[in-house]
Amino acid sequence: MKKTVKDIKIDSKKVIIRCDFNVPIKDGIIKDDTRIIKCLPTIKYCLEHNAKIILMSHLGRVKTDEDKTKNNLNVVATRLSELLEQQVTFINTTRGEELEQAISNMKNKDIILMQNTRYEDLDGKKESGCDMELAKYWSSLGDIFINDAFGTLHRAHASNVGISTYLPSCVGLLVEKELNALSYLFEPNRPFMIILGGAKVSDKIGLIENLLPKCDKILIGGGMAFTFLKAEGYNIGNSLLDEESLNFCKKILKKNEDKIILPVDVVCNDKYEDIEGTIKDITELNDNDMGLDIGPNTINIFKNNLSNAKTIMWNGPLGVYEFKNYVKGTNEVLTYLSEINAKTVLGGGDIVAAATSCNVTDKLYHISTGGGATLEYLEGKELPGLKNIPEK
Ligand code: AMP
């Protein structure tokens, strides 16, 4: 296990915390502050231990001066001040005298948030390209580096990998929680079931290959099920097809016939629109049919298979959950999981969004905050953001 903030003396020290404050903002208003809330435990821990806290985060992409206005982190400082009930000083720059002066004037328990780290991308992608001069400069501003930005662990940026090259480093409490919950899937209580959905098979090949030997069954729905169904020889009509993954699907189905469960019926339409669809058996699709959700028999088969599960991992919605006519499969299975006694881990933006609007997030074991980072961790890859952080 990686060293955490609890393993390091931070009293009176200047701690740089890399957070993930990449929140959706519209017209200057934060639409969802979940990511800010998830970082609070580490910030509060540092406050309780008398540290001087320097917060860093990226926000969106910054390619033009217009992006700078759109992705200004000052609104996050305001929201943080409200949540922490204390002043969070916003410094409207990523380097220079104003920032250095503010940091050297800090007292214990003061909090500074500096401007969006990606402002540095305007000048030759210094942040995203992990410019080591920039990383060295940022590390000179603090004594200790705490990486709590789980969502960016799969990226090698100056503000994570870079700074951790130069400063004593550890992970924050959010990253610790994520790693513990996801590592549990590598040695799960059985039966261990995986639910996969979403659009593309190719994004999930690594995860399937890594977790297939460890799980008891994989239930596949969503758009990606149709590439598997086509590999089985069904006519999938106009449904989503990930042509380049067809051979992978054939190979994996041949080897794991009993482990992979595919839809037996779907709700389909001849248009990609939010209008009522028709339930069809998977053998009945014609050339114009587009499967947009799993059907009622498939929902029951999925529920039966999940009924005695001890561990469940789910990535990707089982239908076009953004359309109210095709959200039923995803919502029914989510609700079922909130009622049974299994440890369920959800990973990936879309299924987390579906679970949030279905009001089940607080009834599930763990909701992973990272999309790409979660997938890469479950694929068994080493996450660059963790590379320089020592083990306990
Ligand atoms: P992914 O990023 O691969 O997890 O895909 C998420 C997207 O898959 C969502 O936007 C869903 O609308 C989409 N999706 C799920 N099921 C289907 C389907 N049957 N046909 C088309 N798109 C789908």
C-alpha cells in the first residue's frame, strides 16, 4: 500500500495537495460539486494537523485565451470556502511573485488555491506534457506533496508525476479509499460478477482480459453487447457495432462460453431517438432495428445471476440511459443491486451518472470517481501518478 498523508508529519509544513476540481461549470456556476466534496477529507485532515495548505488542480482543457476565461478556478475557491467555512485564498496565477509572496506569508491552517494548472498548457503544453522545469518550480513552493487527484492518476502531468519527482510524496485519503476499494476486486469474495455496458468494446478489452480469469461471470449489455451478439452469428440490424473488436469477441466467447451472459431480448427502434421502442427477442431483429436497451427477459436473467453474488463490478450503462425510454434496464439492475447484500463497485462516468439520477449511490459499496484511471487500474496497469509515491 502506498504511503498516505497519515504516514507523514505535516505539522507546520507547506503541503501541496493535487486535487481533482475538474467540475462541470456553466455560465460561471458549478453544476455538480461532487469532486470538490470528495477532496474535503484530505483538506480537513491537513487543517486538523496544522499544515499550510496549497491546493492545485486542472479544470477542463486550455488551448486558447477564451478557454482561460471558461476554465477559471476562482469559482471553486468560493465553493470551497463555503464548504470548509473558512477563507480559501485564490491566487490568479500559476507562477510568479504574487504566488510566492502569498505562500511565504502563510500561517498554519491557511489555505491557498492557485489558478488552473492547465493555464501552463498555453505555452507549449508544460502541464500536460510534464515539463520538468515547471514541476521543479512548483515543488519549490512546498515541503510535501499529497496526490489526491484519483481521476488524473493515469496521466503523467507536471502537477502530479512531475512534483512527486522532487518532493517527499504520499497519496491523500480519497486516493487511498479508491485504491483500497478497487484492489478488493483483485481478491474478491465470490461469486464475483462483472457487469459491462456502454458503447465500445475496444475501451474495455484490457479490463475484460485482466478480470475475466478472476470473475465468475460477465453480464454484457449496452451497445457493446451487439458486437458480441454479431460474433455469435445474430443479425444485429442497425445496432452499434465495434467492427475492429469482432475477432476479440469471437475469441473470448469461444474460450469462456459459460462465463459470458448476453442479452436474449432488447428494446429497439429504427431511429436513434427518445421515442418508445419495441421489445424483440434477439433472434427477431431486422436490418433496420437498433437495440437501445436490454429487454425484460434479460433484466430477469441478469437479476437471477446477481442474486447470490458477493462482489460486483459494473462499468458502462446497459442502454442509452440518457433517453427516458431506454433507461429501464440500467435503472432496474441498479435498484436491484441497492437491495441485495453484495459489495458493488461502480466505475466510469456514465454508470455513476445513471446511479446518481437513480438515487442509489449511498446504498452501494463504492462509487469510483475516476473514469480512465479506474479502467487502467482494473486493467492491471501501473498508474503514472503513483509511480514516485513510496510504499508504506
Ligand atoms: P462508454 O463510454 O463506452 O461507457 O459508453 C457510454 C455510452 O454508451 C452512453 O452514452 C450510452 O448512451 C451509450 N450506450 C449504451 N447502450 C447503448 C446502445 N444500446 N446503443 C447505443 N449507445 C449505447
